[in-house]
Amino acid sequence: MKTLFAPLEGMTDGIFRRAHHELFGGVEEYTIPFIRLTGDMALTGGERREISPGENAGIPCVPQVLTKEAEQLLWAAGMLRDLGYGTVDLNLGCPAPTVVTRGRGSAMLRDPAALRRFFDRVFPACPIRLSVKTRIGFSSPGEWEKLLEVLADYPLSRVVIHPRTREEQYTGAIHPEAFAAALELFGPRAVWNGDILTPADADRITRRFPGTAGVMIGRGLIRDPSLARRLSGGKAADRDEMKAFFNRLFGDYLKRFGLPVALGRMKKLFLLLSEGMPEGKKLYKEIKKASAAERYLAASDKLLDLWRPADGDQE
Ligand SMILES: Cc1cc2nc3c(=O)[nH]c(=O)nc-3n(C[C@H](O)[C@H](O)[C@H](O)COP(=O)(O)O)c2cc1C
């Protein structure tokens, strides 16, 4: 079974992907968090770096874009082909208000007819494979049936499904039956995404849906970066490995961005990581307060001393 690393904007950037790939592995492919396409077909320096071949050398990556304009997607697909990519992923799931008010991300699920028009313009001219990462509706799971009819009419290379609506965000009810319906149509091209935090969670999904080729994991791989390796038969991380990983990230962020940004990045990661720990709130508070490297390092060390792999044993 393949494990894919879900895109987590502001977290799984190039520095993170490389450190994770080199220190833990087990991930078949990383989706690069979305780049926002604009009318002037220009990327920011940071976006250019994220998709540059140098940043991702030796790491299997698929870039993701956020757009509702067919021309923008086609422009991006041509540019990505020239950089050597074989697939571009379209974000149909982002629930953020700033994205939705511009009609992008999960907002594209509100109008299946418009989505069909979009694909009708894209597919005949797209120079590389197109995959989507989607939710099952905007307001109601009842919208999924119509959306599936549209998606099934196009040769999408993969359909990653987070079986929640936009309104259900990341923690509301989850709808396995919606995934089952997609699996019937797409077979192994349908990939489950959502709430896999432990090897047992992944096991439940693959036993319930044996036809799927893999799972995509986001938050679970922050809480336990060894989760993908464990799913492919490898060992769970120990605390020394965790410290080496987080110290490498901090060092790399410091070198590239300086202290304030490095601390900001690490705090985001530790917030998610601490959510899986019994004393997490208290331990995270100390990290959050740190504005100097020494204080941050002491607080992160203390937190990682109490870390345990998800669902696993630790000496
Ligand atoms: C902080 C954060 C950033 C995210 N950024 C993206 C993104 O750039 N593109 C995307 O398709 N999904 C994004 N997602 C959604 C995740 O990829 C994933 O679908 C979601 O977290 C559910 O999977 P999980 O339960 O395994 O984490 C983001 C989620 C979070 C929490």
C-alpha cells in the first residue's frame, strides 16, 4: 500500500519534505502545498523555489495549484512540464474563507456545471496528467453524487478524497460511504485522505476499501513522522530520531529565513504535534512563548522527551 504525504500549507515546504524524506522515508510521493495562480501568470519567489527542480531533487513530488481559471491551469501545466513534472494537482478542497470568496478550492464544488466547463477547456489541451484533491461537497454530502458524475467523465490520474464537506472543515463528521461510491467509479485511482493518525487507522481503511492503491496522510505524519515508514514495515521513531529531525528543521529554517520565521515555522509544527500528546497543551505553551533560540530549544527538547509514536510502544 502506498502512503502519500498530504500538502499542508505553511508546513510541508521544501525544507520539511527533504528532511522528512532523508530521515524517515516511507512516503511514495509528497504533494507540494498549493501555489495560487493569478491572472498575470506570475509566481512569487517562494513559489518558484518550492517547485524548482533543485529544491525537490531526488524527492517524488507533485505540485498543486489553486485556480478556477482554465487558462491559468494550462499555463501552470506547461510551465511544470518544462520543469520536468508529469502531473499537476488541482485543489478542490481548501475551505479557507479567503480562498472560497474568490471561488477557488472547495468553492468550485458549489457548481458542478461550471466544474464541467472548466474540465472541458482544460483536458483537451493539458500537456501533463491532471489529478484532483477534493472534498465531497460544499454544504452537504448530498452534493457528492452530482460531483462524481462530473469527475468520472474525465481522465483524472488520481482522485484524492477527503470525505468531508467544506462546512465540516477538518474535524466534523466523516463520510466513508462517499469514498466507497468514488472507489466504484475510479478504482485504484481513488485515494482516501483524512483522520489517519495511527497504523491501526490506516489498517481499518485498507481493510474496508481493499480496492484502493493507497492513503494520503497529513496531520498524522506531523504527529508521528515515522508513520509512513511504519506502514511499510519499518520501525517507529524514537525520541533521539525525533530530536534530530526537529533540530535539523530548525537549523535549515534559521539558515534560509532567519530566527523569527524559523520560530514561526517550528511553532506551527509543534502545535499540531502537541495535539496528539496528553500534556501537549502545557508543553506547547512553553514553545509558543519562546522568542530566543535557546529558550525554544529547551522547550522543544522537553516536549520531545515525552513524545511517543502514535499507538506504538516506546522504551
Ligand atoms: C495547516 C493545513 C494546511 C493545509 N494545506 C493544504 C494544501 O495546501 N492543499 C490541500 O489540498 N490541502 C491542504 N490541507 C488539507 C490536508 O492536505 C488534508 O486534506 C487534511 O489535513 C485532512 O487529512 P489528515 O486528516 O490526514 O490531516 C491543509 C490542512 C491543514 C491542517
